[in-house]
Amino acid sequence: MTKKRAAAAVGNDVISSTMGTGISAIQEPAPVPKPEPDPNPDPAPKPTPPPIPSPNPDPAPNPVPSPAPVPNPTPQPPEPAPLPQPNPDPDPAPVPPVPEPRPAPGEDKPAPSPLE
């Protein structure tokens, strides 16, 4: 059995995909170099620089100015004051009763009323 068939029979995709490329199927990971320590460590930490101010600082929002009131194009005349009403008499004078006609002397019947 050839190597290709042996790899295919095993089912190892890593070996079969790398065959013929010159790359070995099993590779050791490359050693990670350790960082060298700083030969001159800072004796004191550097102070933090102050924050850069904004070019347009706006501490408080400016309120939007309200538009000026628009004058009325046609002046309205003032409303006339209501006319004073005459004060009704709280106790009107009583209407005198119409006297009943009295019989004239010597007559038994009363005189006929002028309305009849």
C-alpha cells in the first residue's frame, strides 16, 4: 500500500492535504521569544497629561430665543362699553283700582259702564 492510500485509509485530512507540498504533517510550534526586561525601568510613573479642552466649550446650552410677537396688521377698535341700563324701580307704584259705578241718586241700577 502506498503512502497516499495509507493516509486515505486512515482518514487523516492533515496528512493527505499536506502531502506533496514539502510540509511535514506534524510540526512543532515555534518557540515564542520571551520579551527582554527593560534595562532602564522608570523610577517614578509619569504624570497623566491634562485632558485636551474642546475647541468650542459649551458649559450650558443656550436657550432658543422666542420670536418677537408679530403686530396685528389691522388695528382693532376697542370694544364699546355696555350702555348703562336704567335701574328698574324695585317697588313700582300701585295702579289705582277703577272705581265701580255707583247708582245715581234716585236710580236703582248702576249707570252703564262706558266700555259696554
